[in-house]
Amino acid sequence: MMNWYRHNWYYVGLMIFIALAFYLPLFGVQHLSHIQVILTLSWMAFLVHQFEEYGLPGGFPSIFNIVLQGNHNDDFNRYPTNANLVMIDNVFLAYPFYIIPIFFPDCIWLSLIQLGQAVAQYTNHGITSKKLGKLYNPGLGSIVFLHTPLLVYYICYVESQNLATASDYLIGFIGSFAALLVLWIIPILVLKDRNSPYPYREDRIWGYAKERVMEVKNGK
């Protein structure tokens, strides 16, 4: 069961997204505060972001390992990231990161960290696009069209209600980039293993721009 989940967690995430898409308009808006609704939408956007990277169009495992990290060796299917590593940071670390702020809507700085972390990923996805030689890479679409509008709307809302202070914005800004370290960079540094027994499945590692990724791997 665990091995199945290791290779299909983003499909489970898609099912969670669908469940939330029904819950939020039918029940959530009646029982959640406006900020809680925004933060729930942010988690839903993240579920879309994950599916965009690993499901459809997918291909982020090979793009990350080969293009962004420069591993042109035969162990690109397990180094520096592998199926177990991305499950740990995308589910066991990232889910609590997105869910906990929903229960503390009055902590504006915490909400800003949750919302801002996704938008801060413009940094690594921008670098990925440059190295890939394409304007788009998996995950960038949800950042542009979902996460960014949510952050802008949230800021407009808390400003209109006089809920945010300068310290909230400062902590939120710093925390957004600190979250990148905690959620993504540090787990890769700690858990990367050239001998990992958890390589990506062949039908999971490839997706968007496979031909271009292969060109990069072959030094073209």
C-alpha cells in the first residue's frame, strides 16, 4: 500500500481537491471565515500545483534532476530527488504547512507565509524555465494563475479590514522564503541518495518536454 501511495500521492491529492471543490461552496462558506476560505483555496491551488508537476503535464522529476540539478548520469531517476523524497516533502511536510494556518486565521503573518511560499517559487521555476529553454515548466501555471491572484486578493482583503501590521508583512515575507528552505531545499539535501531504493517509475518520471530534457541530458 505504501509503495502504491509513494508513486500516486498526487492523484490522491487530486481527489482531495475535488472533495474540497464540493465542500467549500456547499458547506465551507457557511462555516468558515473569509480568511479560512482563502487559505483553503490556497491549499487547493497547491494540490493543483502538485498534480501539474507530477501528473499532468508532469515531467517535473526528470526536469528537476536533469535540467535544474544537472544530473546527466544514469541514476537521474533517483538522484537528487526520488519517489520517496518527493512524497515526504510534498505530503508529510507540505500538507501540515498548508492546513495548520486554516485553523489560525487571526495569525495574519502565518497566513502570509502560507500564501507567500507558493509565490516565492517563482525563483526556482524561473530558473528552471531558463535552463529548460522554454517559457513554461510544470508547476508554473498554477503559481501564475492560482497562487498569485490568491495572495494579491488576500492582501487587498486584510488591508481593507485593517488586519495586517508592518511586522505581519515582514515576518510573512521572510517566512515565505524560509519555508522554501524547510519544505524543499533541506529535505533534498538531507534525503538525497544515489543508492536510493525508491527510483521514479518509468511512466512517472517523464512528461512535459521529454525530448528537450533528453537533449539537455545528452549535452545538446
